[in-house]
Amino acid sequence: MSKVKKMETTAKAITKDELKKVTDLQTELQSYLANIGVLEVQKAKAIYQVNMLEKDMDQVKKDIEANYGAININLTDGTYEEIKA
């Protein structure tokens, strides 16, 4: 007959306070990571919107330049000065 040692089956565990600290911190970390994901999506949408606005602004500038030539526009009252080369 062979000798077989009986293994201990007692589970080792950290204290309940330590477990609560770890799980609370993990939950808070996951929350911040989720928020970062949402912010990244919002950032991507904002960058896209800025690109579209810049494209629209370029088109408006081209249209105005086609009508008036090269000008500097006063954005307060709409008056302009011709740009002399």
C-alpha cells in the first residue's frame, strides 16, 4: 500500500474589511474607466463636428472671395477691407 497524504482543504482568505476596500476600489476604478470611454466617444464626435465646421467655413470663404475678392471682414458689423497684394 502506498502512503497518500491528505491535503488540507481550508481556504485562505483576506479579512472582510480588506475585501471591501479592494472591491470598493475596483468598482470606483471601473466607473472611471467607463467614464473615460464615454468621454472618448464625445471627443471623437466633437473632433468630427469641428472638421465639418471647418469645411463649411472654407466653402463660405471661397464663396465670399468669389463675390468680393480677397477681403478682411469685420465680424462685428460685416464691413470689410480689400486685401492689397
